Amino acid sequence: MSEQLPVTPLPVTLIPTEPFDWLGRVLNHFATAERALGQLCVALDLPVEKGPLSSLQSLCSRLTRSGDKRCQTLRKRIERWRSLRPLRHLLAHASIMVMYDTAGNRFILTRHLPLDRYDVTPDKLWTEEECRELLRVAANDGRSIADQVRNLIQNVALLAELNKPDPGSNPG
């Protein structure tokens, strides 16, 4: 009765990434963060007539100015999220193909039509691991930014602090 049975782990077989599902999920996570940032801009009376990201620099300046740890955490998350903007642009305007190398390894190819004759946006060959990693990062950033923004908007005192004009600005 006390004898232990041998346990043999099953081999881990990852399901291949379905290209259009992956693309849609990654872009959805980016949009979740963008929507949340737009809500914070509206709550702070920052202009958004050119889209939710038109006041992103002003928002980041206000977050930087605040001494609150939550604001600094959000600012750092936004910086990481912004660093992926070229990939977000590529994916939003890319066509997708699945390709295999001679060893049978599967890749997702994103191709981008040039905006003009000087556009050098590269095609990108994505491995399964790169697809999973981008999806993981986009999901974490989107969820984290949305949660942090929701918490900031619910904190009336912190929102009032963020809504103060810059010390060096002239109100008009």
C-alpha cells in the first residue's frame, strides 16, 4: 500500500499557433491597453480628438511627475507597451502566410505592403516560440495597463493630483 507507482510524464506537445487567431488576439490585447489609456486621458481632460494616443506623451509626463508608486508602475508598463509599437503597426497592416523550412519547422510570415517607395518595413518570419512570447507580453501588458488605469480612475485623490497643471505651464 505504501509502494509508490512509477510516474512517467507525457511528452509536451504544443498545439501549433493558428496564424489569424494569434494575430487577432495580439492586436486585441494592444487595443485593450490603448482603450484604457484613452479612458485615463478622458478622465484627466486630456485631448483625444486625434485618437486615444494623441495625448500619451502628456499622460506619461503627468505620471512621471507624480510621486505615487502606482503612477510610476503604470508609466513603466506604458513604456514597455510603446516599445512594441513598430510590431503593432506591422501586424495591423500585414498579410499572413504559413511557411515551412526543409526540416518541417513551421513559421508565420507577416508581409507588409510599403506605405511609399521609401518604406522599408521588413517582412518578418515568426517562430512558434516568438508568436507565443509576443502573445504573452501583449496579454500581460494589455491586462496590466487596463487594471492599473481602472484603479487610478477609482482613486479620486490620485486623479486630482494627476489633473493638476504642470508647474511650468502657463494656463493661458
